[in-house]
Amino acid sequence: VGKPLLDIVLVGDHIDVVPTLEACANELKHKGFSNITRILGAKVPLLKMTLKTTSDGGGLEVDLCVNNRLGLRNSRLLLTYCTKDR
């Protein structure tokens, strides 16, 4: 069983994706995140990191990307499927 995963999408107008992710990576390493991996050459550039959540080293895997509107739309679609399946 894998660790819990959280996908975060920053959305905004006129955002330079790679510099924004670089700035986030530099700040997040001081905010409790570790194992920050920059995947900046991908079709959808992102950061992968771990947020330590327990004293025994357990954590939450976090993926952070910028303006991935397709991913947001797909998440909303999955939510719709889940709510209609009840």
C-alpha cells in the first residue's frame, strides 16, 4: 500500500510555470517538505515531495503543478461519477 497522495494545482493568469515551481521548491524545503524532486522538462512540469505528518516518518506524498486545467477537469469528472454512483 502506497502513501497517501495529494495533487495540488496552482491556477492563475500570466504565471511562468518553471520559475514558479522553482520558487515553490525553494520555499517548501523550509516548510516541512522533504524529498523535493523537480520534474521541469515534462509535458506538465511538476514538483514531487513529501510532507512529514507523523513522528515515525510517515508522510503525505504531494504533487504540485501549475495551470494543469485538464487535470482539474478530470478531477471534477471523477467527483461527478462518484456522487452519481451512490
